[in-house]
Amino acid sequence: MVVIPPTIRNPMVRVDQSITYTVTAATPDGCEATATIAIKVYGTSDIFVPNGFTPNGDGHNDVLRAIPVVFFNANAASGWDGTFKGRRQEKGAYIWMAGGIKYNGDNIARSGTVLLIR
């Protein structure tokens, strides 16, 4: 257990492996609160995209997500639900392209195909 003195206003740490931190704060009157956060460290920077999805509304694999994928969208987390201009697209192979910036500032670009399965 590491105890950080209260005089350090913005403590920072550099991690090289996944770790869970638990922070406990206490007042002189004895009030106490605890919070936990898990930090996941990945060994590589890349863009991963599945090679198939089934947008049939069953709650499993209904949306293809990558950054960005199949279309440009400012909110990449929304993904693609297999429609274009409100119309369901035909099953088949679709091309995707995604780009981003790695943690070290390098650009990354990926492309591939995905199967829309109906």
C-alpha cells in the first residue's frame, strides 16, 4: 500500500502493466470515503475491427464499431448499424477504413472488409 501525503495536490503515476488503484480519503473528524479504479494497459496501439456482424436487433453483434468505421462520424462509439440514409443495407462484404493517433503521437491507419450478415 502506498500512502500519498495530502500535500501533493495532483499526484501522478506512470504504469507499464494493468493495475487497480484504491483511494481512501478521510477528514480530521473521521469521515471516510473509498473509490477504486482499474487501469488496463495494452501492449500495442492498433485498431481492431471484427470481420462480421449481424444487425438483426437481437442485442448481439448488432453494431460494428471502430474509429471511424464505414462512414465518418464525430462520435465513433456509435458504430454502424447496417443502414445507410435510414435504409437497411444488403448482406455482403463492405470495406472499412479507420484512422487515429497512437499514445506516442504517431498516426495509425487500417482498412479491411467486414461481412454484414442478415
